Amino acid sequence: MPPYITHRQALPAGDLESLRDALLGSRFVARSPLMGTFQGSRGFAFIFTQEGRTPLEERFPFLRAYLARVLDPESARGLRPWRERLFGGRPAPLPNAFYLNLLLLDAGMGVGRHIDATLQGPSGVPGATPRHVSVLYLQVPRGARGGTLRLSENHQLLGEVRPRPGLLVHFQGHLQHEVLPFLGAEDDAQRASLVCEQYVFPPEALARLPVFRIQSKAGFAAYLDSRRG
């Protein structure tokens, strides 16, 4: 089973630009709600289930094209074992819970090696990791060097992905990964990516999760502003 697959120009240029501008201009952007290796990064996040996708898109319509692309089962089909892709078989259950995180990094900053398991605690499922993780690069500063996504298992390097705007990466959710710092940018722009952890939970665990929730450290004023919108 391949550790990761990529899609170039996953969204039309206009959709990518609108998505980037809406996210980076959001009043929810603040210090990252994630802890550990994400300290020092900025962004905000959504927890939602398949049931919560509709209210999420109603509140944030600029996410519709992105979600249609990233949550399409065919988009990550290449992660399945080749025999299953070639000969078919019983289809695996589709992801039904998601953690969607805007990740903003300044020059010189990276994210240390880790395994995504953000919904492990809220779901009450020990050791829960995503079926797969999807990363869409929204913005990469001009002239930047580095910023590579490194994927590994048991500390053995499996692959490296160089970021570029519009590139979509799907990788197996149990893999260790890290983001190397970028240097040498021509301006002060941040590196921006949208990361979606895609989980498959049984009904009892799914019931413990919020149908739709925003995670942001921007404060209550940003919440009230979003409700007025």
C-alpha cells in the first residue's frame, strides 16, 4: 500500500485563491489550537462529522469546492493496496469524522515529527489515528527554500514532498511526519496549508464527537462576528 499520493493543481486557480484569501483573512486566525510540536504556528480548526458537513458549508461556503475535492473517495483511491484497486472487493467504510486545520508557519519555523491523532481524545478511542491525512498547500512564499513534508514509519524515511501552491497530498494516517522550516523567502509571507485528518469511527465513538465545532484562540469577539455573518 503506497504511503502517499499527490495531485497537482487539485483546485482551479480561482477556487484556490478564493479559499486562501478567505482563510487567511478570517478573524478566527490566532495562535494554533494544537499543542506539542505545533506551538508557535498559527491558524484555526474545525471538527465535524459527515452529518456536520452541510452546516459547515452553509456557514463557510468558500470551503465547498475544497471539501468536494478532498473528501471525494476517488481522490485518495491511490492509497489502497494495488490488488484491491485492480480486482475490487468489499469497499472499506468511508471516513465519517474530520479534523480540518489551517496551518500557518513563518520563516524559520517547522513542525516536529508526530502522528496525527487529534480526535483520539474526543472520540474516546485509544490509539485512534486517521484513515488518511490530506494536505492542500495554499501559499508558499516566493524564493523560499525548504518547508518539505517528510513521511516516515518506525523512523525510516518513506518519502518527501516539496510544497507548491495547489498541490494536494494524501498520506496514510498512521505515518510519522514532520515539516521542515523554510528559509530565504523574498517577503514576509507565511507558508499556508489546509490539513484534513479523515477518520472512520464506529457509531458509539462518533456519537461522542460534535457534529460541527470551530476551534480558535481568537476569542469570543471572532465567534460573535461569525454568527453575524
